Amino acid sequence: MCKCPKCEKTITQLDAEVIPAHLRGGKVIEGAVFTCPLCHTILGAGLDPVSLTNQIINAVQSAAKPGVRNG
């Protein structure tokens, strides 16, 4: 089992919060912060996987539409 590095309690789930992530050049995408549900210590951060998946799906669907050319 995983333990929180701060409170040292066993972690059986994570809390996740979607936050804006600012990229170089000014673009903003959705990020995610993962925290211990017991002491709320930040355990990790990255791109929001659900948002990223939806963006990929939308891009593929747009590219697959008849009469639409990319590139």
C-alpha cells in the first residue's frame, strides 16, 4: 500500500482537482493536482487526463469529417 509522505497514513484513494495550467506562449490548458485525502498534501500534478482525452477525440473526429482537410 502507498503511504502519504507527510502524514504517513495509507492512501487508498486520491483527491483530484482540475486547475488551469499555463504553457509558455500564453496558452492555458486544464491541469490536475492530486492530493492526499487525509492531510491534503500535494502528491503530484500534471495534465488533466480526461480533458486531454476529450481534446484528442475532438481533433480526430474533426479530421475524419468528410470534406475537411487538415495540414
